[in-house]
Amino acid sequence: MAEIGTGKPLVIIGAGGTGGHMFPAAAFADEMRARGWAVGLMSDARGLRYAENFPADWKEEVRAASPQLKKPWTLPAAALKIWGGISSASKYMKRVKPALVAGFGGYPAFPALMAARRAKVPILIHEQNAVLGRVNRRFASKASVVASGFERLDKLPGGAAHHPVGNPVRAAIAAKRDVPYPQTDGELTIFITGGSQGAKILGDIIPLAIANHTPPTLRARLKVVQQVREEQMEAVKAVYDNVELHHELKPFFSDMPDRLAAAHLIIARSGAGTVSEIAAVGRPSILIPLKIAMDDHQSANAEALVEAGAADMVVEENLFPNLLGELIKVRMEDGADLKKRADLAKAKGSITAASDLADLAEQAAKT
């Protein structure tokens, strides 16, 4: 834990729940530390599981809960956890005296943000998605600034100071921005990813689409690199083996930047981080929003790349092997169009979001 009174201004980051909140927060933390700030992280036990390598001077666990309004009998216990987390966060802030609290969403951010409000510490909000999440929505009207990963930001309260800056991306992703789009006169690579846990529907539908609904002349040129859940691995492999299609299947890819850069086409969910990384590297994509995502935010996330002509969006209700196979055929058989879409994606991408967000943070801390 960092000592108090070192002379460095302190920013406390409240974030958690998923890697989608923690990874952008980590990129922001790196930038703030490079500028001479001390960084603290407040999250609950679940959030801290994503924070093993988080670049903070210290990490503090606070209790948090996600109220389930459809299960009212759980609300009293959730309220006790939340207020316990706020109490411990408030006591801690009195001791360390932060100059700023930055909320990156997720229920584990709630105690830090509420404690900041009580202590009259300036608040910065960063919303990764194109729809303001519930915790960020709760504090947006009181924040010095609401930064966002996309220009579109639904459910933003009136009067909030909104600044689109993009989503901070990892340095390893930013380093791939200048990698040229691969040549299209030889093997063509399709990279398929469904998030950290994979996506069952992608494993069910995409192999059938490629194996059964693209022409043999195209399949002979394809290499499919696909994230597949462990329990689907044998079935997916069998589909590709049946048509002798070159493929590489793994439950998780630790070298995502290299995989994105090597792809001619990416098929993926449209989580905020995925969309931002695809744009930062500059690759054409087919985006399949998670149907059950809160407020349908994954469809909103995909909108910018779709409207720019850089991506196609296929909603789950329309995800049929024959339709998807035809779309893949059309895209992969037109190399010039793929390159154009890659350029359009890169034009929507940013690798300066962490720096831009840090600029806003330093301004907010002075208010």
C-alpha cells in the first residue's frame, strides 16, 4: 500500500464486475501514473480477480452488490452490503484524501463514487458502452465530466458534461495500429471471438455457415481461427474437418493483438472493448450483439462501425447458417472492399483515449 503524504496527487479508481470495466481502467491508471499521480483501486472481491496486474499503488476491497429488483427478498441483504461498502470507502478516503475519484462502471464502483460524493471529492465517469450503465447513470449528473467510449451515449441525464474520448486500449493493441491490412491474393483468415468465455451460439452457427454455405473455391483459401468453448471443441472441429478446412481452435487466445492484426475479417460480439480494439487496429468485421445485454447496449456499440461502412451487424434472431454464410462469401470474395472496410474501421478507431481521458481527469481534479 502506498504511503500517505508522498506529495503525489491521488486518483482512486472505482471499477469492477468484469474485465470490460477493469481493462480500460488499467490503461487509464497507467497513464495517470506516468504523469506522476498515485493510483488506488477500489473494487469488490469479484472485481479484484481481474486486477492481479492492475497498475495501482494499492488495492482496497469494498463490499458491493447488484440489487435484483425481480427478487425483492434479496434486497435487504444487498442493501447491507452496499452501505457497508460505502462506509468503509468513506473511512478510507478520509485517510488518503484523493484529489479525484474515477468511476468505470459496474456495481463495485458504487461505494467509491458514493463516498466521493459524501466527501465532496470531484468525480470523473468513464462509460465504455454506447448506453450509460446504471451505476454511471446514478452519478453522471453530479460528475465533473462524463467521458465515453463512443460518440453515442444513451440514457445520459440532461446537463451532464459529456466528452467522447473513446475507450482506452492496451498498449499491445495500440502497437498494431500501423500493421498493414494483410494481402488478399493468398490465404484469407477469419478470426472469430466471443469474449473471455466464448459464446455458445457462435460455436453452433458459424462453423455450419462457413462449412456448408460458402463455395468450395473460397473454402480452399480460408483459414479459420476460432475461439471455441471446451464443451464444443470436438463438434466444431468435426464440422471443419468434414470439409477439410484449415482451422485453429482454442478456448482462449492470449495473443489477441496479433490475431486481430492478422485477420482479413473478424466475427465477434460487440462488447465495448472488442469494438474499440477492432477499430484501433482497423479491420472489417461482422458483429453479433449479445441479445440479453443490458439495454441492448451491444447493438448500440456496433452502430458506429456499421454506419461508417466498416462492419455488418447480425442480430441473434437473424443468425442462421445460410444467411451468415452468404454474407461471409460476399465479404471474403471482394478483397478491395475488405481493404476499404479496414480503412473505414481504422478511421473510427483511437489509440489516444487514455491520454485524452487523463487530460480530462487532471482538469476535473482542479475544479
